[in-house]
Amino acid sequence: MNKRARDARAALRRRSADTRFEASLLRGRALATHFLAAGVDDVKAIKGAASGLSAAAKRIGIAPVRHGRTLRTVDGHRFRKWSPVGHYSRAQLPALVNAYNPRKPEYRAALDALRYSLAA
């Protein structure tokens, strides 16, 4: 296989993965996954802002579209212990973002990145 064909196949794999990831966000994913998709890379900010958004969801009465369990978190694998996680769709996020007003600058930056990705 020549270089041009390899590059074309690699580009197709990247586009396919991006398409599948976007489709999964529309169906509903964990709040931390939405922050990762928005480009936030600070693990502590992701964890704190995701907990704040889930608290805001409880406060305003928005339920996750589905519940799940995961072995993998933003910290990586958590000693093979199942963690419960609520999956929120992209349509629910604007209401959550408006209901959450963080104090920490790191959380504000993460929330701004999420707002920007929702607007795009």
C-alpha cells in the first residue's frame, strides 16, 4: 500500500471516529465526556465542573436520559470498580450550563469551553 492510500485510510478512520463520537454525544454521555469533547484537558477542573453540573441538574429537576456504570473515568481506570454515571444529552446541556455558576476560575474556564462548543 502506498503512502497516499495509507493517509486516505487514516483520514477516513479519524472522520468515522469523530462522527461516531458526535452521535454518541447527541444520544447522551457523561458530563465529563462532554467536557472532554469541548477540549478541556484539566482533570481536576473536569471533575469539579461535572459535579457542579450534576448538582445543578438535581436542583432544577433535569434527569439524565439514561443511567450507566463505567470502569473508566477521567482519572483512568479506577481499580476495576464500577462507578455509576448519568448520561445527559447535548440538548439538556444549555439549561444545565445556565443553572450553574461556579466560583473557581478553572471551573469557569471549563464551563466557557463547554458553552463555546455548544454554540458551534
